[in-house]
Amino acid sequence: MAYVFPAPPQAVVPVAGSIDLFPVHRIYCVGRNYEEHAKEMGFTGREPPFFFAKPADALLPVAEGTGEMPYPPGTQNLHHEMELVVAIGRRGRQLAAANAAAHIWGYAAGLDMTRRDLQGEAKKLGRPWEIGKGFDFSAPISSITPIGRTGELTRGRIWLKVNGQIRQEADLSKMIWNVNETIEHLSKYFELMPGDLIFTGTPEGVAAVVPGDVLEGGVDGVGALRVKIAPPARD
Ligand code: MN
């Protein structure tokens, strides 16, 4: 038995302050998890959390320096969404919020980049969000800091600058569903596995970026990343 072509490489994210790599299994994302962002997207009230996914190879790890994200095809409206990312290190399903933190391996800062025009069209037509959310390079991410170094995160500043101007700034305590509650909900529907990443939703201030823009964002106490939007990829 042999693979009929070389197996795809394992998606990984570097671990901060270490030469170790975190092997990625799946990427789950929470929709509308900060009240002011839910409002700017036209929603009010506390609805149960909902989830979508990105492929693991949509990651663009940026441990240091400036990462380059090619402007994706098929959109005229590429948006940034700065998010806290939770890295899962222990298998579990049907987890109670009170026990959820034991499954967290660490945290990172990530961008849930979104083709907003395609996502909007999908919403209107009742279609899946993949085309708006799950494209190549749609998940720039910092290195992962182990929870032993950060402690369990319930508050802290989350921020994003574009070309040096602040665009998003909020506190993790403003999440509608906190990390433990998010893990409780998600693990009702999926068995969480070591290597899973959870993008926990973005605060208000999402907006468009274009080639040449430099995004710099982070979560205080966790990490930061810097990404330049590059011209569209060409063959
Ligand atoms: Mn998001």
C-alpha cells in the first residue's frame, strides 16, 4: 500500500517561546459572539452560539515578522475579524462549562478573514458560509501560548490596527458566550480532539482591507500578529 500522491503536510502552529509545533486537527469558529458586533451585523439579543468551520490548511501562521496574505479571489469586500483563538489539548464531548478549562492547551490571536460580500449573499439565500469563510489563507494566526503561562483567560484587551490606525478594540469579558460556555455548546455537537482550534468571535469594528494594507492585532497576555494583504495570487 502506498499513497497515490504525497500526503498533504500536517497543518501546524508554532508554540511561543519554544521550537515545538502544535498539530492542528480542526478549526471551529463562533459567529456573532460580542454584542456590539452582533448589532453592527443587524442582530440583537442573546441567541444560542452557532458555529462554522474552516479547513485546517486555511491557517497562515505568523509567529514573527510580517505574514503575507494574498487577496483572495471572487470578492470585492474582504473583512478583518480579530479573535481570541482557543487551542484544545484534550479529547472530550458533552463537557460542562465548569470542566471545560481542563481541555484548553493554550491561546493564540487570530484573524477570521471573511469575504463579506459572498457571506452576505449566502445568508440571503440560506446557503452555507464556506465560500465566505473557509478560503485559502483565511485564518492568519499568531503562535500559541500555553495556558500555564497565561492562566485561564476571562478578560483582557483584544485589538486590531490597520495601517497603524485602531479599528477594533474591546475586552474578552464582553463575549456573549465565554470560552467555557462556548466549549460546552460546541462539545454537545462534536467530540473535541487535541489539535482543535476555536476562533471565539470578533468584537465590533469589522471593515474592509485592500492589497497593501498592514494588519496588526493581538490579545494582551497572549500574543500578536502582523499581516500584510498582498496582491492576488497568480499562477
Ligand atoms: Mn468571526
